[in-house]
Amino acid sequence: MQRSYQIVSIIDKRRPLARKIENVEANLRSIATALHQLEKHRDVLLAKVDDPGTKGRLREIDCSAIQQNIDMELVTLSNLRSRFSRDTLNVGVVGRARQGKSRLLQSLTGLTTSEIPDGEHQHCTGVRSTIHHNHTETHAEVWFHSERSFLDEVIAPYYEQLRLGSRPISIQEFADSPLPSHLSSQAVAQSKYEHLLRYHRYLDKYRDALLEASPRRIPRQDIREYVAQDTQDGQRIYFNYLAVREVKIFCPFPNQDISKVALVDMPGLGDTGIGDAERMIKTLGRDIDIVLFVRMPTAMGDFWGTEDVELYDMASSALMELPVKEWSFMVLNHVSSVSGKDDNQRNCQSLAETRTEKHIEVVDCITADCADAEESNAHILDRVLDYLTRRIDVLDRQYASSCQDRLNQLQKMLKVELDKAHDTWRQTSQDNWFPEFVRLFDKLWTDLTGGLEALLSTLILDRDVDDKNFKPAVETAIQDCRTDTGIPTLQEIERRARKTGSYDIAYAEYLHEVRTYLSKRFLSLDTALKESLEADKSKVVSVLVQEGKLGKLADGEGSEFLKAFAEHIPDNLSGLRLGFQTLATFDLQYRGLVQHRIRKYLDVLDPDRTPFKLRGNFIDLAFDLRSKRLVDTRKPDAEGILKNLKLAQAEAVNNCEKELKTLLQEPSQAGFAIVEEFVDRVLRAEGVKAEWQIFLQEVAADVWSNEFDLTIRVAQLRGDWLKVVDQVAKASSPEAVNFSK
């Protein structure tokens, strides 16, 4: 079991590196985004800059090659991360159809043709399967294509390679539309077209599988229906495989020493399905640690053919960072017979001796009977696993080092372009605009402070004066309360009493209604409060526009102008931004200033708190001789209700009027207070003058366009360009693309 511990140790050592690679991938994407922004900014500048030298240097910056390299490295890093994230070491079994590939996997796993199909006629295996050791009963997990991945990854390549026109954009379109006629007379093209016809002809037999959730657990006896094209007796009646993306089979391996080793069975090559070779290359590069090429020489004589060399070259192209000879074995499938007539031993030896002539170089060439479990484990698997445990750590380091070397080279390429970008915009005499800016800023500061201080002097004179908006609004509201009381007529009271069955109930209901009607009249005060405050804000804006010449920096009036102006101020100028935000968002509301002040005077219109009762006054009590106790002699009626409602409503209005008259100066005082707060924050606070200067440097071309519009804009363009360049430089530091430390 020592070897199994070694394998676990290798897997554990890989995981930290996988996390580092994930960080580098994220950094590469950030670099790609930053480069894209740099190129967009460069294109904008080319339309704005007049200087020929600057334009020429801008055009020399070319990040396209770097972007392409980043795209390629992201693919490689994804493969490397996948390799280092796996819980198993993966052995891939590759070969053309009918070479003994499936027999070898059956021998190594103890599975049968029910789970790992083999056949003597046509291509049998339909999809890639990964076989994992598991102590549970044998079962499979099936991952299906979605409708979109099926169209994009399976169907579209046929339309593109065979030039069949526009590909279908939905499964329904694929089902409803007849396939375009295929005009090529070449046999290979015709054969590929037949594959597409199979997908189209049998769509109704596997279409439902495209809607299946993945993964789906499949019992042992049903596995063949999802990985094979035909039954064990050769009937081609299975079509589920056409919708399957991948299958994972879990079973107890006979050899417990390989519990952390997974075997990957790939469909036999040599058929003419489009995309098979590409999928094999992708699998080898992403999911395989070592590959076994399986070749079964014929007994009648055999040689290394073009297909063998092409298969080897495909595997080699899957992982450019490692020579395929360091992570592959050749397995020559020895088939013997009692008579010796069909024994291919001699041709196995011949192919072993001549493989280097075709430049098929592997770690070792092994001759063994793939159908013999004992021989397959002892002669093939043991030798492969011994090599893996001895060499995989070295191969991992070599693979990672190769990727890191390219990333280091990529970082150097980036530095060259960034150095060019930094040197693109050389400073000119036109850039020396700051002395003029200081002069203009000093004048603006003087005018602005003078204007705001003068405004404060005016507002303080009116601070203790009745507000000109609020006072008439109060008078109007009180007058409305007295002329439109909401009190019912005698007839209405009688009807309500009959409806409710009681004068007492009718009276209670009318108290609530009159109170509600009365309180609604005061809601109009909210508009007056806002108008008063908005008038003060507009006075501030007038100073900013007329004295400060800041009208070009924001649109609107009053609060809208102040909000827009605040948004224009960068977050790092927090003191200045807060001053504008505070004034812009400050508000006076009826509910906050007035409502609670007058609400207590409405208690007189509350049934539980009103002093105006329908019965119970002492003057209405008499001594009843029969009962020998005081009784209420007054009977409730509509007139009593009407009288009490009028008295209660009048008292409420009078008291509200008295309270509101004490508030007539509040809006003026609040307006002065918030404007003074604004002036304190934007003129008098520590460091705020420096914030104004920083802010106005950024927008100087808008504020003083007549004075030095072109000069400032050129300097601002230069500053903006260098900011973007610095962002790319920060994103592409050597540490950002290094996972080896």
C-alpha cells in the first residue's frame, strides 16, 4: 500500500498550487480588462490630440499580441488548475476503434461489457467515461448536454466544417428544418454528413435527455444504454449517448492500490464524427496525467500507419508544456490462440522495434494481453503506476515551470508596452498652466467667499421674522378649517344614529371623522415649508453661479443643482462633498416640524379624551325617589351631537392657530441654520480650501474655458492617460502573474 500513500501525497501537494493558479487567472483577466480600457482610451485620444508626435507614439502602442497571449495562457492555466485540483491521478486510454482499449479497461476495473462496451463490428463506445474506485455498488453518473451546449458544441461544427449555411439557433428549428443538401463528393465529407443525419433523424429518441438535470444516477444494468451505440449482440438501438456529455462510473477496483487513480475511457478514433479529435485533445490536456496508447497488430502482418502517427501527434499537441514521450506508454495488445494461427506476438515485436522510425516515442512500450486481467495489472498498470509515483512530481514541476516562464515573458512584454505608454505624452510648455490657474482660483475664492458671507448677512436679518411662505399658508389653512369644518347636518346625524342604533355611537364616529378632516387641512403646510427652504437653497446656488462662475458644472436649480454638483466632486474630497450633500438633502417637513406640535390639540375631537360629553353633567342629574339614586335626565339627541361637534372643532382650531403662530419663524431660522452650516463646511473647515483647489484643477477647463481651455484640456488628457497606464501597471505587477512562490 506504500504506492497508494505516495499517490495521496502527490494529490495533497498539488492543491495549494491550484489555489495560487486561480488567483493568477483572476489577475490575468483584470490585466486583459485594463488593457482593453487602455486601448479604448488611446483611440479616444487619437481623435482629440493635434500633436503629430504624440499621435505617432500613441499608434505605436500595440497590445493585441499581449491580449492573444493572455487568452492562450488562461486556457493553459485552466488546464493546469484542473490538473492540480483533482482528487485522483488520471490515466487516459486512447486508441483507434477495435484495438482492445475497452478490454484493457475491463481487466483493470473488473467491469464488464455492460459498463464498458466493446464490439467486433462498428464503433461501440459513444462517449467519454471516467472510472473511479468506490466501495459502493457499481453505478454511474451521467452529465447531459443542455440544448444550448448541444447546438453549440455538437451540431454547429458540422454546419461550419461542411459549409451547410446558418446553423440552427434552437432545438425546435433543428427538428423542424430539413438538413441542407450536402454537395461535396468527397467520401470523408459524405461520411461526416451521415453523422449529422444520424443526430437529425433520431432526435426524437434522445431529445428528452437534453432537458435532464445533471448528473443523473444510473444503476449498473443501465449504464450501457448511455455510453454505447449498440447492444451486446450488435444491434444499434441506443441513442441516449448522442445527448451525453460525460459519464462517471464508480465501482470497487480489484487492485486497492489504485483507489486514488481514475481511468479515462475515450471513444475510439477512426470514425468520422466531427469534433471527436478536438474533444480528445481537450481531454488529454485538461484531465489526463498519463496516457496509454493501445494498438493491436493483426496476426497477418501490420505496420505503423498514418493514423497511428496522427493519433500520437494529436496527443502531443494537447500538452505543449510537456513532451508526450514523458507522459505516455504504448500498449501492444497481444492476442494469442491455441493453434497459433491468429497469434500476433511476432507483429507486436515488429511494431515495438520500428516505432522510433515513425518518431513514436514513449516512456515504455509494453506488450501484454489486454483481455487478461492478471497480465494487464502486472505488466501494464504496475509499470505505469511505478512511473507515475516516481516521476509525476517532476512532470508537475516541469509543466508549472513552463507556464510560469511564459507568464514571466508576458509580464516583460507588458512592461515594454507600458514604458512606451508612459513616454507617449511628453510634457510640453503648454502643460505649465498651473500659475494661471492659481491666479484664477484666488479670484474665484475671493468672490465666492464674499458672496456667501453676504448671503449669510442677509439671511440673519430675516432669521427672527415670520416666514413669508409659511405665515400665509398657516392663515389660509386656519381659514379653511373654519369655513369648511366637515361637521354633519342634523339630518345626517339622525340617519347615522338610526343606522348605528345609538346616538352615542354616531357621536363617537363623527368625532373621529371631524378630527381626521381637520388634520388633513394642515398637510398643505408641507408645501410652504419646502418652498421656503428651496428659496434659500436657490440663493446659495445663485452665489455659486454668479460669484463663483460654477454654473457649467451642474444642471438644474436649487436642490437639483446642489445634488448634481455634489456628484461631480470626487469621493476623496470628503469635506467639500459632504458640505454640498448636507445642504442638498436637508428638508423641512410638516410631519417633522409641525404635526407633533398641533396633534395634542386634536384630543378634544377624540371620543375617549374629549370634555364635550353627551351626558353626565351635574346639572342634568336628579334624585329618583323610587330607585333612591341620582339619574341622568338628559337624553342624547342630534342637536346635542351637533352642538358638541361645533364646540370641539372650534376649540381645536383655535388652539392649533395659537400653536402655529409660535412656529412662523421656524422656517426662516432653519433656512439660515442650514446655509450657515453649508458655509462652515465649504469655506471655513480645516483643509477645505485645498479641496476646492484640487477639485477645480480637475474641472478648470469647464470653469475657465475662455482663459486656457486648450491648455488645461491637453494637460487633463495627459493626466487621464497616465492614470489609465498606471492602472494597467498596477494590475500587471510581477507578483500578479506569479504562482510559483
